[in-house]
Amino acid sequence: MIKVVEEMKKAGVKTLRDKEWQIEEGLVLKEGRVYVPKDEKLRVEIIRLHHDMPVAGHGGQWKTVELVTRNYWWPGVTKEVKRYVEGCNQCQRMKNRAEMPAGKLRPNQVPERPWQHISVDFITKLPVSKGHDSILVVCDRFSKISHFVATTEKTTAEGLARIFRDNV
């Protein structure tokens, strides 16, 4: 128990009351909860058992803290649980996003004349044919006319403007 007291003073705990700490059956207890020594593998395993198991159900940071601190205690338990949950792949994939809904969809305005609204895209990673490995696709929204121009992936913005001017 003296070693625990020394560790606690190093951790920044200013006062230790005798009623807080007990030794029962070889375990050091703090307020009835098992004190977990500074062993990273042991602490991670305790968190994993209270977070990843099907019974725990990946309950998030605060649910995991609540489950762990029912029976165990160590300095910084909340920070370690937070770090573990933030690194949990399944929790990050299933997490609800705190974003506002996108709102109602509204249709785009219908163009009044040809070539008023166009879309431009590249089709890349094609087999090389006559020195070209990409296709520039330009589509008019009004008339639905499309132009397909052979080009390369290395086309610059200046080259794109030149291709557009010469072919569309």
C-alpha cells in the first residue's frame, strides 16, 4: 500500500485518506474498486473487455467509462478510455454524424439556350491508343449534345482550355 501511496503522490493526488484505500485478498482497493497498476497492456485489456465485447456493445466513451469504473480505478482512466474509443474502428464507422440535414432537394433551373450550362469530366486510366489515355467529356444540359475528345492524363489547365476552344 505504501508503494501505491507513493505512486499516487507522483501522479499529483494531494491528499490520501485512510478510508479511501484498503487491501483485501492481495488487491489494493480505492473506495471499493480495484486499483490497476501502471501497466499499459493490462489497462487496455480491461477497457477492451468493457467496450468491445458483445455484451458491452461499443457503447461509446461515457458508457465505457461507467462500465470500467464500476470495478476498477487508476489515475487518468477517463482519458485512456477516450483515446481507446476514438481509435476504435467499428465505433468510428458506425458513429452518428453531428451534421445538419442537407435540406430539401430542389431541381436545377432549366437552361434557356444551348451551351448555357455544361458539364465537363475526364474518363482516365484507359489503355493507350494513338498516344491518348483519357477522354474529355463535355455535355450541354439544354440540348444533351455531348463531345468526346481524346487526350492524356497529363493535360494541364492551359491544355484543357485549348482543347475546349478547338473542339467544342
